[in-house]
Amino acid sequence: MSISVFNRRWAAVLLETLTRHGVQHVCIAPGSRSTSLTLEAAANAKITCHTHFDERGLGHLALGLAKVTGQPVAVIVTSGTAVANLYPALIEASLTGERLVLLTADRPPELIDCGANQAIRQDGIFSHHPTATLSLPRPTPDIPAAWLASTLDNAMSVLKQGALHVNCPFAEPLYGGDELAYASWSAGLGDWWQGHKPWLCGGSNGVAVRQNDWPEWQNRRGVVIAARMSAEQGKLVAQWAETLGWPLLGDVLSSSGQPLPCADLWLNNPQAQRLLEQCDMVIQFGASLTGKRISQWQASCKPQEYWLIDHIEGRLDPANHRGRRLVADIGHWLALHPAVKHQPWAAPLSNIANQTHQRVAERLESSFGEAQLASRLPALLPENGLFFAGNSLIVRLIDALAQLPVGYPVYSNRGASGIDGLLSTAAGVQRAANQPMLSVVGDISALYDLNALALISQCTAPTVLIVVNNNGGSIFSLLPTPEAERERFYRMPHHLNFEHAAAMFGLDYACPQDWNSLLATVQQRWNRQGVLLLELRVAPHDGAEALRQLVNDAAAF
């Protein structure tokens, strides 16, 4: 029975060490092997515990919490296939920079590869995707508590982005025992228990470095690309580009207000292309562009200098431009590189963008469906709230057709751009922000993460989840998939609706048939608590076809 007690003391040091590095939220799935970690997380007053029965969704819940808080979030799961279910969230974090600490309970070494139940090879299970990995030994009082604390400290001090995987074997028994046993082992850390600092302080934060030739470049013709960034950063970048007189190509995830709306349409316009070819430099803030046309322009542009600024490390430029990759906080970098007031050098782009935006509104005036929803999305956003964008077709429509407010918080999973865990991530975002939330996802995305409606039902502020039901994966209608096999092997029509799913998880439900009803239903929700699942049933190919036509229209004028 003393083994179970020491397991708890080992876990207590581990969890307390993590709190010294900003871990305030711990997401926990049910399991017996992880008992020591779970009970010590619950006993630590510095930690807020979150639970979910599905490890895949749990990982994405943690991802959403990390997106909003900016702090590392820990996840506790039991051994076996429970661990493997964290893979999608880990991959997303590795690409978008959130910090996750995955605490995976394991069987001790003597139970591996011998036929023991629920015992798999967990060391290295995530391959090269984690930023760092720790394979802890089986807990034993022969190892000083200072070793455990300093080992975790060292790993956390270098965790600037992505995930840390800590594999934690625990031997049985897992329950009971004399709670006073091994008190001297943990007491060996002295007054560390009463403090707030790590046992071992190390690591350094990357700082922005002023580019000495910036005064020269800011007097040239430049283009700003605003990709994924925070609401505050998006607002700063928009002001900075406006001062310089440089056109800003804003992604839906940039929170920049997209001063040149519908860029993913008018970038197909020859006049716009000729204007942009005159630029001397391009500065990109953030990574992961959504739209096809803006991605194509980014890849084909040939400025004299291409700078990419983001706090995430790595090249982040699939086109491999010649230039500078500057790892820095965007806000800090802007402060070191103030803009000098200039008149816009590509003023005609404003007329092209505004005309395109107007034509979109006119074209979709009487076309109720996902394209109209995307173009009018700003009218649905809650005041002082946030927006979570799904993947596949709907996010492309919003990027191409809508103009979101400058500085409005937008969240998504556009690192790996998968559909797994979108509802779970949205639930984590709302839970951490505690603000009203509008979320729009596709039907396949919702079906894939359906049990996360249990998390959505716990949202702490008015929430509207719009599920665009076009009966399958209509994104494939935009791709040159073989027409004969498209329906069966790509779109995969499911012929389902979400009314009973809403009822099962205790959500309010609506299925409006026109824009005015949809608008009124959403606006009413912002004045009351609870969660509304709003299903938008549309014809399978309408959204994809509308986007195709609008792209062609933009090229013609």
C-alpha cells in the first residue's frame, strides 16, 4: 500500500512544478492508472480541473484553453490507446504554437511487451511531433524530489511552442495507504512548497531585434500580408500598414478588419495583379493563410525582400522566399519598427476591393445559403464576444466573402486544418474567454466531434453553434476529384440532421429557412443564457458553386 502513497507524492511534486511555469488548467479524462496525477491535480488549489470522457476531445479542449490564456495547459490521461487519442491536438499545437503538457500514465516497464492488459509502448508514441519528451522512471524514493522538479523545470523552460510529452509509469497498488508515509521525501524540497518560483530557473525568451535598414525599406513600395494573429496584434498591424500607405491583404484569422475586403476574389483580377507586381518588399505577419488566391499570390510574388514575423519558430513560408525569418512577438516588433506616414502607393486596389465586396452583396442578396451566411457573418457576431471558425468550405467562404471587424477575436484550428476536435476546441476557447461565442462549422466536422456537444453544453456565456449542413464534404466540389466517384468516396452524403443531437445534449435548436429568421434567432440568443445549435440546411453544391462564380466575376471586371 505504500507504493500508492509514494505515487501520490511523486505526482504532487510533478503538478506543483508545472504550476511554477504557468499551468493553471488541467484537462482530465477518466482512468485508473492516472489516479495519482488526477487526485493531486484536484488537490492543488492553484489548478482548475476540466473533465471529458473522450481523450481526443479532451486534447482539443486543452488546445482551446491554451489559445485564449496564452499559458501552457496540461492534459492527464490513462495508459493505452487513451494516449494515442491525443495525437491530433498535439499536431495542431505543434503547428500553431500553443503549449500543451501531456501527462500520460503508463504501466511500469515490467508490464510492457508481456501481454499485460492495456499496456502498449508509449515511449516515443508521438514520434517527432512533440517539442520535447520526458520518459520518467517508475516512482521511487531512491530518486530525490529535487531531481524530479529540476527535470520538469528544464523541460518547461525550453517549451516555447508545441507540446511536452511526459510519460509517467505508475506501479500498483494505485489506491489507499498511509497518507503520512514518505513525508520526508517531499519535505526534502524545503520551503519550495510555500513559494511560487521553479526549483531550477532557466531558459530565455526570444526578443525582437530592430532591423537597422528598416528606415530605408519603409520608404519603398511594400505589401503587408496579415495571417493568423491575436485580435490586438491584428489591430496594430492594420494601423501600421495604413500609416505606411501599404496595401494589406488580410486573412479571415488576422483580426485586421480586412481593409481590402474579398481579397481572395479580387486577387484573380489582372489589374490588381499588375499593381501588386510593383511592390519592392512584402512583410507577412503570422502564418497559415486560408484563401487559395492569396496563397497563390504569396507563393508567386517576387519582391526584393520578403520578411516574415511571428513568435512561432520555423520557416513558415512554403514558397521559400529570399528574405528574413524574424522570430518575435508581433506587437514588440511593430514597436521597434514604427511607421512613417505615406500616401497609398496602390490606391486603385481600394476601389477594386470595394467594388468586389459590393458585387458579392448584390449577387447573394436573395440567395439564402452558406455563401450568404458567410458574406453577412459580421451581422451575427455578439458584442464583446468571439468567433470560432470551422474548417473546409465554410472558412474559405468567410475568408473570401466577409469583412470581419478590426480587432475582433477570431480562433480556429488552421495549423493542420483538420476537422477532428473542432467543437472541443471551440468549447475550450469559450471556457477560457468566458465571453459570448459564435461558432460556424460544417456538418462533417460536427459529426466527427459530435460527443463534444457535451462540452459545448457547458459554455458559460451565450453561445451559438451554426452547423452548415450541405449533406457531406462539399469542399470536394471545388477540387478536381473524379466526378464519377465524387459522391461516394469524397462527399459521402450522410442524409442526417442535427435536431435530435441537440436534444440529446440538452441544447436549444433552430433551423431557419430565410436570412431574416436566422438573424433574429441569433440576435435573440445574445440576450439570454444557454447554447443554441442552429442548423443551416442547404443544397449540396450551392456554396462551392457560388464561390466559383464570384471568383470568375472578379477576374472579369
